Amino acid sequence: MRKVANLLLLLSMLTGCTMLVKEPTVTVRDLNVVSLDGGGAGMELWLTVVNPNPYEVRLLGYSYDLKVLGFPLAKGGARDEIRFPAGAATDLLIPVKVSFGDLLEIFKRRPDPAKIPYALLAGLDLETPLGQLTVPVRRSGTYAVPKQYRPASILNELSDLFQLN
């Protein structure tokens, strides 16, 4: 009987500690194409992290897996440290690099450039005063490719470049 009481006491203490840490909420704020170069497209994934706790929480690192049209587009992570102040929202930038080969796979499927479906799976590794935890992020939505990066616009610019006056 005493073992059961000790086990219940330990279980309630462990549960109580996790109840003291509220999981931050994470939303996808924006996904932008910011560059095109010989290696592919540079993108910026902006997340907003709201820390509902009465104490600061630190990001120790993150990992992500980005899929577009169900096709694995980019995967990565970093061990960056960022502080999330108590009761505040903080923007987090995740740089993403996509190869031209992967972009071609997407365009072969002929998506509507105004509504390309994406799915983001990520994990934010956080440190709290009561220990470490990983906050899972699962978001999906649609992305509109900026007009200047759409294939038709790029082809028009190339044809203008090669026209002789």
C-alpha cells in the first residue's frame, strides 16, 4: 500500500510540473521567395511564437520538413538560440533553400501558382525553467508564388532580354 501511495505522489508531482509549463503556440506568418540563384530558390519561413508562460523560454534549435503538393521540398534544422519573453509574441525566421530540380518537380505537376498547397512539420526544441520540451508544429495551407517568380514572368523577362532592337 505504501508503494502505491509513493507512486501516486510521484506521479502527481510529475504531472504538476508539466502543468506549470504551458506549451507556446506557433503560427505560420509568412513564406516568401527571396532569391533565385544558380543553386535554386532561397525562401524565408516566418513563424510567430507566443509564449503564454510567466517566464522566459529559450529556443535551443529546430527541425523542419516542408512538403509542397505532397512532394518533399526541403528538410533541415539548426541549433540557434532565441529567447521568447514571458507573455509575448516573437517572430522566428527559418531560412529554406530549394534546389531547381525540386522546383521542376513541382512545376511538372502544373499547380495553380496562386494556390499551391503546402504542409509543414517542424519541432521547436525549447528550454524552460522546469526542463526541456519539444513543441510540434503541424501546419498546412496554400502559398501564392509572387508574380515575378512565376515561370511565365521569368520567360517573358528572358525573351525581352534576347530581343534585338
